[in-house]
Amino acid sequence: MTDTVVYPIPDHFSEAHVTPERYHTLYRQSLDDPDTFWSEQAQLLDWHSP
């Protein structure tokens, strides 16, 4: 079978904090240069020492 299945986009997707374009950019960065990507993501987190 070669039927293409298309699922509707859920309404709550419009409330996402990242656009589809930004998602694809981030995803590509994570594949192309994972060390830099994850280092940058770690900078966005609040780190607490016990």
C-alpha cells in the first residue's frame, strides 16, 4: 500500500514555545555539532549545587 496518511495538527501545537522552523534549525544543530548544541542548551538551565 502506498496511501499517504495525514494526521491533523493538534490545536495545542500553536502554543508551542518554538516554531517549526526553529525546531528544524535546533535539530540540525544537534546533529551537526552535538557538543556545542548541548553546551549551549546547558547554559539555558538553572544549575543548583546541593
